[in-house]
Amino acid sequence: MRHIMAKSLAPTDGVRDYLAAQEKKSLLRFLTCGSVDDGKSTLIGRLLSDTKQIFEDQLAALERDSRKHGTTGDDIDFALLVDGLEAEREQGITIDVAYRFFATPKRKFIVADTPGHEQYTRNMATGASTADLAIVLIDARQGVLRQTRRHSIIASLLGIRHIVLAVNKIDLVDFDQAVFDRIVEDYGQFSRDLGFQTIVPIPMSARYGDNVSSRSQNMHWYSGPTLIEHLETVSVEEAAVEQPFRFPVQYVNRPNLDFRGFAGTIASGAIAPGDEVVVAKSGKSSHVKRIVAYGGDLKQAVAGQAITLVLDDEVEVSRGNMLVSPAARPQVADQFAANIVWFDEHALLPGRSYILRTETDQTSATVTDLKYRINVNDFAHEAAKSLEMNEVGICNISTRAPIAFDPFAENRTTGAFILIDRISNATVGAGMIVHSLRRAENIHWQSLDVGKRVRADMKNQRPAVFWFTGLSGSGKSTIANLFEKKLYATGRHTYILDGDNVRHGLNRDLGFTDADRVENIRRVAEVAKLMADAGLIVIVSFISPFSAERRMARELMADGEFIEVFVDTPFEECARRDPKGLYARALNGEIKNFTGVDSPYEAPENPEIHLKTLGRSAEEMVDALEHWLNERDIAEDQYDSGGGI
């Protein structure tokens, strides 16, 4: 019986022939994008219907859903085939990215239906990141809109070079050629500097199928291809196999002592046993011994294949590194310029630390400079101190450790990255590397013979950074000053970095915007680190309102060296004290961006020391600090970790 069952389940010759034919077809990945209600989901539904991808039960369900959720009267609402979320159907909009597969006798397709609403721009960028072609839909009644421009710019930044300009709903303007020609001209003027290789305009009605898969009988003035004809014949292959070999290592496979392989997917180029490869970061070289794949060893592997490489030598290669061609190596740098598409409701602020993640690598990164913001209406470059949600700009980025990369224009896999918020762990931005910064190649860390340990031992103390944070008027400076006096009286070597004092010199060029506050803390944290390296006990007294910057400061220091002191005084008490009269002026609107009034303060969640000041004197606070110190001997133990002589 088992043999009979197995035989009945075995593929027939017809199925084998069909599968073989499908394997030989080329694959085109494309997305639909544009403004709200331009008909993106309807177009994909029409494509699925016209290419016979809808089963009878699906069609029956679609007819029922059209009566319940549809927006097309008695007609079938093809958008419901793609808008699967209940919220999408109720609101009649696309929110998530929906991927659909379909095929014609000539080609296979994967299409991404992306949302048109501005608040979901990051979902559009997700869909565009793997697409070869973009269908930019434009409502014939509306013309080129702001979101049309935004999506076109993002498509360009993400390396898409082929555009179909789908002027949809042409039936609602009586199939007027003049309307079509005007939209084509407007889009052509806007997009001429976006670097698209081809822009093919097609007038259509996705609802009724005009010029989608069959030629319209209502537009005899149009002689170009239908949408399906163009998608079946457009050439988008960029010969990834001809590019230099790039193999990001995703996993080191060592099941036993006799096997050590490096697993991943080839980003570009080709490889064969005997070929020389180089570890991108270290520069060490070896030769390929075997190419292991699911079906056995291969004689050659090319871009897009998932393989495991076995090398001749025991070369140190870890996840996040890259095996590359020795003749054309990628750049390795810790500073580079990049285009950024910002996703988060909290603005991108230069100086703030984020997590940067590439195809397989991850490191801390800081946006050191926002060069300019790109105006999505006219592609103009505008001065800016921050990037708000859905804005696009070019930035300089510094990473804690060097990464290997190619410019995004040369390799979309090795030139792309995402930025992740260190607190929420949310993806807040997508980046495309433009080039490395020259200074990154010329600056190297100078080793010193006298290190932190010997400096600390000479002072008979352990370096530490006491980071006082709290609202203005909370008592930070008063407590910090008394604390230093007590340490000084016991022979400790200390220094106070006070917020007001530092703004008279080092940070005199900074204001009080969120971006300036971030840069203020970044500079002070770097100074505190240098002072700790000198063996000092550093006392930092700054409002430092943002948890991300306090975390950045902590990560600059050695383990156990950063001690966060939360001077916890209620807002009402700070406003009552108001020694400088600042709260009264801020509440009257005379001072903008004042912490606690119209600029946020993010209180520490787990500080090492929590000082609740209400009803207690500054001297009592210092006694609490001293008690904390005595329990841990922070100020008395000699420095005992490595480094220096």
C-alpha cells in the first residue's frame, strides 16, 4: 500500500514538464507605489485576475467581500485581493506590504503592493529594497503629487532604475490624451535627475482592464505596449555575476572537528574551487577547497546562490565578515557618507548613537553630520539639523568598528544598512552608502606607553565617571560641588564638568534644540572619557535629558566606570525653587525648548544611585553618595584592570 501511495503522489510527466518550464523563466521583482487612492492594489488584483491566478472559491469570496467592503459599486473590487488586513479593508487603504506571485507564459513575477499614505513610507521602502522595477501610479485626475515624488526619490535612492509611469483612472477623464501627455511631461521634468534608465508611460484603467493585459479600445491614440507586454519584455538584469565576488558570511558551520565551512548567499560575482579569496576586514587570503550545497558539491556558484565555502587554510572568519575577490576588494572604513530614509516619529539627531546593521554585520554608529535634507517636491538640498519621519537626507556616519562595504550604486546588497534605536530596538532608518570619507583612511589610533592603569595607580584611586542627571533646579550642581569637596578632602583627584560652565567654552556654539542637546552630551562624554583615562574621578553635572545619550556615554566608559546619579526632584519643586527665573520665563513662552516644559526629560529607569531630594538637604544627599561609595570602595581601590604599564 505504501508503494502504491508513493507512486500516486509522484509527479507526473506533465507536472515535471511544467516545473521545468517554470525554472527556465526569468523572474522580475517589481513594486507598485504612488500616492493614496491611485489604484495600486486594484492594479495588482487586475493582474492576478487577468493572468488566471484566482481560483473559483477565491473569486466567490472576492465577490462577497466586494459587497461588504468594496468601493466599486456592483463591480468586483480587485483591491481586496491584496488588502488582507481588516484595517485595510475597513479604511479602503493599504497599510502593510503585500507580496504576490504570478506568472505568464513568458515570465515569473513577484510584486510588492506598498502603501501610499505618508505615515507608511517605511513600508514602501521595504518593498522597494528588493525590486528591479517600480510601477509609479498616478491618478489621472490628480496628476503628480507630493507622495508620487517621495516614492520616486526613494525608489531612485534604493537603486531602482526602471520605471513604469502608470497613469491610472484614465476613464475618469474620458480617456483624454492631453491629460496623459501633461502628466508625462510633469513627471519627466521632475525625474530627470533621479538616474532612471527607462521611464515607460502607459495610460490605463486598472478597474476595467484598459491597457493592463489587453489593449484598450478607448484609446486609439496610444500605440505603446500594454503593462503585461512591457513587464514580460523589459530587461532589468544588471549582470550581478559579472560584478566582483562578494560573499557575506552569515554562519560558521562546524558540526565536528573535520569540517569548517562558511555559509551565506553570494551577493555578487562567481566562485569556483581553487579560486583565491580574501577576508575583507583582515586582508588574509586563502583558496576555496569546496563549494557545498544542498544537492552536493558544486563546480561553480554564482550570485544569488546559498552555499557553504570550505577553505584550504584555517583562516579566521566570523559572522559579519565578508569573503571577497582579491582583485577588487570592498572598502573597509569606520566613516562614510550615506543617504538616509528616516522612518521614526522621533527625529534623527546628529550625535545620537544608533545600532547599524548591514547584511550580516552589526556595530554602534553615530550620525556625525547631517549634510542636507532632500526636498521631495523639487529634489533641492536644504539645510537641516534633524530629519523628521519620512524625510530623506545625506549624512556622515561614524561606526565604532570598521565595516566592509561597496557604494550602494555598485552593489545594493553590500552597500545597504538599517539603523536601530538603542532603547526601543525599533528600525528607525534605512541607509545607502555613497562613499567612504577620506579622513577615515588616514586616521589611526596612536598607542601610548603610559596607560590608564599607571595613571590611576599613581593617584591611588580607581577612575570613575559620576553622571548627575535631573531637571534644571533639581540640585545637581549643588550636590556635585559638595560631593567633590568631600572627595578632595580625602585626597582624591577629581574634576567637575558642569553644564553651564562647559557652555561658556567647549560648547558655546550650541543652542538648546534637541539636536544641539545631543551634540552637547556627546562632546562632554568624550571629554569625561579622556579624563577617566587620565585616572581622575570625573563628576558630570548635566540635565542630559535623553536616555539614548546617557547610554552612549555609558558605553564609552570601561565596565563599571560609569555611575548614573539620578537627582530626582519633582517638576513642581524645581519650578518653585527656580533660582535663575528660567521656569517662569519658559512657562510664559519666553524661552523655547526648555526641559520639562516644552522639551522632554526621559528619567533614568535603572540608575546606580537614585537621590530623592524632596524634604532632604544637599548634605544628606552627599552622605547617601558617600555611603554608596563606602559599600563598594569605588574611591579607594587601586585600578586593577589591564591596559598600559
